[in-house]
Amino acid sequence: MKPLNSNCIGIDLTQSVPHVAVSSGPAEAESSIPASSPPAALLPVLRGESIIVGPAAHRHRRGVGDLWPPESQVPVNDDYENGTGRVPLVCAWTKLASLSSHGFSGILGDTDISWNPTGHRRLSSSAEKLIAASIQVWEQKYSAQRTVAVIPDSLGEAAQQALVDNCGSFLIPRPIAVAMSWCRKNADRFLNEDIKSAKGIPLGHLLVITMAFDRWEVVPIEIRGMLYKEKIWLVPVRSRVAGGGEFPRLGVNFCLAMASRKISLQYIWGSVFGGTSSSDIEGRKSESKDQYSGVRACIKDGFPPTSRSLFGGLDGWKEIFSSTPILLPEDFKNLLLKNYKNQLSKIPGNAQQRCLGVVVDGSSTNIPVAENRSLGEFVLSKFMEDRETSISNGEEAAKGAAITAYALEHNLPSYLETIIPIDIHYHGKNAKGDYENAYKRLVAGKTVRAGKEYKSKEPVRGLNITQGEKKLTLTLRRSEGKETFFFRRVTAEIPKQTTIDEEVKIVAHLKPGQGFARVFIDSVNTGVFSSRLDWRTMEECEEPAPPPLAYLPEVSRVVHEEYMWRDAQFYVEDAIRELQLGRGKDLIDAMREVREPGKFNQWPMADSYDEFRGRPPQGDIFRHYGVCPSDGDIDSVSDPSLMKLFANECAIRFVSDKTTLAERKQIQQTASWMYLACPPVIINHARKNLHRTLAQISQEDLHTIGLCFCKADDMALFFKALEQRLKQGTQGVNNWLRACRNIVRFRDSALHSDVIPNNRLDTIVNRVLKILDGQVEANNFSTIFNNCILTCLYLLKRRRYDPGFLSKENDPHDTYRRIEDVLEVLKKKQSRNLNDKQNKIIDTTLKFLRKKGSKKDLDGSVLTG
């Protein structure tokens, strides 16, 4: 093809030969192969010499595998330390993909590829410069007005940015380029579809399998129909949110396998990269049974063992021979199908059901695996049923790139790119007012037109630079998949120190698939400073630790568990019979057996129980299992009608004149373990006793109050009674302390100022502290001692509503210091007299008192104590 002026071209240097396509219209592209050997760049012989790329590199003798002169040898002077001056671009592509595809990173790493032409001094160039220079030479040769370069789909932002910095061409992922070519050819098939949307409607998906010179790809791509200027356009949608469809085979290894019938580096290199046997590379039918067997062995092993031993010592080849699974032919096909299905599950559901076709493209498609059968046909055979299929030898990606160049130049529909959301971490308050890890959206996860710059709709606000700081360090979060994330730390330099704390506003600009976002950081106060994130400072990090806790941030929740119900059901049924007909000891025993062994009174931590049952834990330390749910939702139990009957029979028998006091106590004790589903007559009984004299409040009433009170008025009534009871003396208050702890443990707003005023809470804390002092002086480290410390811990939740509660900085009555002192004394002088559980409770209470607690400090000692 003769060069044309002002062309829109597509360049694909990822195949076994260069492909350049020129587009002269919105759906037209003509492709050519301007050289017959693999794309390569030649490293300099002398320091300061330019690298040689493009047509000159294809014609040059350097590194072609000849025996003379030395610069033609591979390696030079038969010494692997010297390497070779010819760098096949497949090595550069594979190095960049390997360094950039495994995560969200701003640092590409060492991309240099070198050789030692004289045996005295190594000369090198970066992989991105070798590729960029090659693109630029072909761009100049074809007098390109707009260039789109094909890249592997796995090339990450750092590698994209490196290429953009060095050549400036627009980059298109290879599967999308193939899809662009298909879309332009097939738009007429959908003229009868009801397509009226300018934004596009999903039509289905196209399966693209690329068999290029580097790593192959299996990518289902959503195809949308779009109405633009009264014409229907098909538009592919790139969505690499959940990773890519890379397949563990590289085309170059199949070419090496075809040439490996002679175990000679010079011969194999010359056959593949010297241009002497390019017909093998392009896949003309060969009658050599050795070649067939070599290709079939490569299907199984991934690369010829001889090639790894011969080529592995050359700089730039390590990534080519990375570990790869052994696949028998049927396993090979099944893995293709598995990759397809896995990627298919990541695209929108309305595009999953309809497969519009299968396109297999790449220079490896024509490599023969047997007489009259190609490698492309072997791959495609797994996807033949009820699908339109096509195979091409690598030209489709270049054509699609050229068509994209024309579309970008003339503002026509091309393809859409789904942006991966990026969030900025900060410590914020949730709906309840508790500090926790929170995130502000920096880059929205939306779909935009290729080439269009995305800008943050609103700047991120609410972050500050501390007075005098010269750096702002941010932690960024990006999705890796469903509920999994990458975390990265990145820094912006502040031009001058701030004299006060300055609020900042942050905005992001990016062109998806074209390198890094540009993130601008400006002071809210105009003119103080302006800066940008430096992606080169990005480093991996864990998710930041949550803010330290000053109180237990959540309440315990008991949810129904089926296995526990199976143990309880018999005893519930027996208790119902006794409630209806029984009396005396039989009824009392039946009610006790519902609690134990019927497990009504058990509420193990859910994660521990799940692990015991062989189920994956959910990581929720405040979640417990039980027969009855603590929120009173009886409909969630395995047999709601039976539980409702049990509750009803408890209520009837509880108010019956024939029920004895002992029977009534057992009914109340058991029914209270139904939490908020406890019969109202029992809850009302405890409420009435609270309104009367303290002497009438039984331990069963306190048990009911602790588990079943949830209304603000009821809880306020209890705290008023608790204050009065503690003022009367500290003897016999253990059940009162337990009720207090349980109310705070299960009811989220128990310590709101509307429920308990400051003076009442201060009195309760001081009285509890007095009881604790008495227990310590008497060396009485049992139930009352435990309840005193746990009550102190649970009462810290008042800090949600009053941050100054029990604060070291605001301690007019010396309460904070007294609690801290007694706990420190216990740690230092009494730890040997305490069991492990008690020592754990003391350590945890101290941490939360000092506002240095965390969820990691909480376990069964505290949450079920």
C-alpha cells in the first residue's frame, strides 16, 4: 500500500508481523503487512546511538541469528552475558504487561532490556521506549493524522502512561479493536432492532479470542446498539473492572515450537526472528510432522523445554517462559470455556444471554496442528454450536484500531470504556455518630466514550492538611472484584507550608485506558496552594486501621440458628404440653429444660459457631446465634407457629390464678429468653414492679428487664430504679448490674441523654466503682467483680452522645482516674489471682477507657461475659 496523506491509521505490533491499517471512512479500513518478520527494535552498539526500529530494524542484520559478524550472533560471541541487540517487541510487551497488570500501581519497575555488544559495557533501553519508537516510525511512514495503537488488554495504567509519555498515540486494547472491526461490518444485521437510544441499549455480547504473538485473551465484550444521526451504530463496551481474560499461552512459543526440531539457538532464532522462515510464522501449511508434534506439545506444556533452556538466559525473555499449567487438549478447550464463562459473569446480565458471534483473531491462528487443521480451528471448535464464527490472521485488530482513529477524528461513535471507581479513605461518622473507616468517591464507576475526558462531577471535600505539613498523603481504594479492593498510598507535595489547618478540594481528570488520572489538589481558601498527586509515590498498603474506639460501637444481635432449634424443638413441644396440662414439678422441670438442654439461654458468637460447623465466618463479632432472635422476629425461626403457640401458652399460664409462684418464676425466666417476643404480660409484670417499691423487684424481673426492655420510657424507668437501688447499699446488686449490662449490650440507644441524664449516670458509675473497690479490697474476684468491670466498659457508650463522658481531659469528680487506677492495680498486682478471661476484660476496658480500643480487642470474654 502506498502511503497516503492525512491518514487515520491503526498499528498493531503485537502480532508475529507488523500490521498497519488505514481507514478512509467510518466503516472502512484496509490492512497491510509492511514487513515479513516479527516487530523488533535494535539496541544501540555505542553509547549515545539511537535505537533502530520499524522498516530499518526489519532489514538490519543485527541480532538475526547469523554466525558473522558478531552483532548478528545470538548471543554475541556465544556468551549469554552479552545477549543480543535485537529485541522482539513481544518481549517488551510481555515485560510491560507483567509489571503493570497485577494491581493498581503507579510504579512500573525496571523495564530495561540490555545487551553487551563489545563484552565490556552494557547498553539498554526501556521496553516502553522500544515500543513507542516503533509506533512513531510507522506513524511517520504512513503520514498519520490520527494514530491508534493496539495494546494487550492486560496492560495496566502504569504501562499505558509510560507509552503515552513516550509516543502520545491513542491506545486501544486488542480485544476491543477486534470488536470495533466486527461492529462496523455487522451493523446492518441490526437494522430491524428497536434501537432509539442515543446512549445505547445492550444487544448481547461478542466473544473475542485473540491469538497474538504475546499472551492470548478470551474476552466476552458487551455490544450496544446506538442511534446517532439517524443511523444505527454498534458499540463495544470495555469493562475490565473484574480483571481480564488472559489465557496462559503465548503465540511466540508456538512459533518457537515449530522451529525447535533442531536444538540450536541460532537456527531457532533465525527461523523465527531472522525472517528466513517467516512462512512458518504466518502459518502456511507445512508437511513436517515434527512441526505438528511441536505445536501439539506446546498446547500441552505452554512452551518447548528446549526454548526455555536456550532463550531463558537472554535479557527480556524471563516473562515469556513464566510458569504455565499443563493442559491436555480437552483441558485446554475446557479452560478456554471456563475463562469465557468467568468473564461473562462480570458483564451486565442483559448482555450475557445472547452471544452475537465468536471472533478468533491473531497471527497464531494459521499455525498448523495437523494436516488440514489450524490452531485457530482447534481453539474455535469449543465454541462452534449455534454461533456465528470467524477466524482471521491478525489483521482485525489493526483494522479496528484504524476505524477507531477515524471515529475519534470525526467525532463518531467508537467504543465505550467502563471506569473503575476510585475512593479516598478518611475517618468519618456513620448514621449512629460512630467514627469508622469511610470513603469519598474520587472517580465514579461510569461508562464513558473512548477518548472523552472524565472529570469529577463534584470535588472531594472534608479533608485537611495540618498546619506546617508539606505533604498530603492519601489512601486510595479501587475495586478488585465483588467486595474486594486494592489499597494504595500516594502523596502530593505541598508547595509551601501552611500557617493554619487548610481544607482541601480534590478533583480527578482522566481518559480511561490512556494512563493515570490527573488528580488536582487545591486549597479551599483561594490561592493558598495548588498541587497534583504524584503517582510515582504510590505504594501498596493494607486498608487503614479504623479509628481507635472509645466505646463498643455496636450492640450484640442474636439471630435464629437452625441447628440450635433442632436441639430445642423437642423441649419446646414438651413445655407446651406441660403449660396446657401439667402442674408442679413437671411444669417447673419442663421450663428449665427449655433453657438447658433446650439451649434457650445460649447465645454463642456466630463466627465461632460457624467455624465449628465448617461454615465460613462472616467476620461480625457482634453477631450471635440462638434459638430466639433478640429483635423479637419470631417469623424468622424454623417453626414460627410452634414458637407463637409456646409464647401464647406461657402468657396464659403466667396470669392464671392456678399458677404457683414457683411455676410463675420459671415461666418468666424461660420466656424472657424470647427477648422482644417475650409475652407482653410478662414484660408488663416487670414494668409494674418497677413502678412500685424496689423490694418487689425480683431477680426474674431484672432478668426480663435486661433482655426484653427496649422502649426509651422503660429503660429510663429502669435506670431511675437502679440509681435508687445503688443508693440504698451495695449488697445484693449483682442482678441489677447484669440487667444494666444487658440493656446496654442489646439496645442501641440505651445510654442516650433522653433515656438517662448526666447526674443519674454519674451516680451509677460512682456507685459501681465503689462496689468494685470493695470487691478488690476483699480479694473477691467472682461474679460481682466481673459485672462491675463489664458495666464500666458498657457504660462508656455514653461517649457516642457525650464525647467528654469519663474523659481524662474533663474529670471534675476524679472518676476517670479512679477507674484507671483500680484497673492498673489489678493488672500489676492481682493478675495472678485472676483468670485469663478476667485479665482480658480488664485489658479491654482500659483500652476503651483510654480511647484506644479496637474491634480486635473484643472476643467472647467481653461480648458474652
